[in-house]
Amino acid sequence: MAKWLFGAVLALGAHFAASYIIPLDQKGQETFAGLMKWFWPWAHGNSGPLGTILPSGFPVPGFFIAVTAAGLFILAALAFVGIWVPFIWWRVCAFAGALISLFLMLMFFGPTKIIPIALDIFVLWAAWNNWTLAAIH
């Protein structure tokens, strides 16, 4: 059970990074966007050193960073739960995915990025301490 829980944490990291691709439109959706912004941290108007997310698009470098982080988190989750990817890959993929995601969140830092940053730090800690399936059972 614990391996699936940590696999879900890694999948959530993938969600936070990938949600960059489809940011929230907060205009006219105050109630919905107000609740969703904590689970969907990107919104039109977010800006940082990489640029500003607009209704017409988003900064392209951020896209490649987000897709890379999300892909690494997905590989880490699959490896950790033992589906299609060798278990030994989980640590490297999780560590790299969390580091890249942390960079992306810091480049667009704001209140909605606090939960994803905390998740990234937790994953970095777990990967650094080399969790194994036996350690969490």
C-alpha cells in the first residue's frame, strides 16, 4: 500500500509540472479558480524570469522544462510501483524530476507554488535518502 501512496505522490508531482501547459483562466471563475488554484498552480498572468503566461500562450522554455519534469516524475512513479520501468531508475528520475520542477516553480514563484515546492522538496529528500520498497513497507 505504501508503495502506491508514494507512487501517487510522484504522479502528483507530474500533475503539478504538466499543469503548466493548460493554465487556469481565473476571470469569471472566481469560486472554481479559487479552490482549484491550490491543485492547479498555474494561471494566466503568472510571470517570472522566463516570461508571462498569457491567454494566447506561455513562455516556450517553461514548456520544455515542465514537460521534462512531468516525464521524469511519471517514469519515477512507474519505476517505484514496478510497472514497465526498472525499479532502480526511480531514484534518479525522481531526483531529477523534482529538481527540474523546483526550478520551474521558483522561476514563477507565487502563493500557488508553495504546495508543489513542498512536494518537490519531499521527493528530493526521499530520493536522496534512497528509499526502497522494503524501507516503506
